[in-house]
Amino acid sequence: MTGVDALQAQLAHLLGRRLVTLDVSRLKRIDTAGMQLLAAFVRERAMHDRSVQWRGESAALSMAAQLLGLSAVLGSSKQPPGAAARDGHTP
């Protein structure tokens, strides 16, 4: 299972939860597939009136979000963009 596959499985498990906090404090690298997955997760939750909260900061995530034009999508939860799911799970 690739890193993106594992992250997708963990995020899918979190879709229905009321509160999800993504902890990006240890995120050092992220690829385009990972960014697309995070953007899709945030959008899906937003479609169901559920937000994503971010914990910590990741220069890698912020830079990738800016380069890919995803800052607004990921930052829609009113906190800085970042990524690795928490809410009891660590992708």
C-alpha cells in the first residue's frame, strides 16, 4: 500500500466524523497526489457542512498548496493549510 493509499483509507474513515483535525506538524514532504487527496477530502466535508481544522504548521504543505493553487481550498477551515489526519488517527 502506498502512502497515498494509506492516507486515503484513513481519511475515508474520518469523512463522517463531526470534528476532524489534521495535524501537519510533522509533515516534511507531500506530492501532488497527496495534495489532491487532501483537497478532495476538504471539499467533500465542506459539501456536507463539515469543516476541517488544522493543527501545527508545515512549510512543505503550505508551499505545495500555493504552487498547486490549493491554498484557498485547504485554508477554507479558517486555519493555515496543512495535513496528516489526527482525530484519533495519524495517516
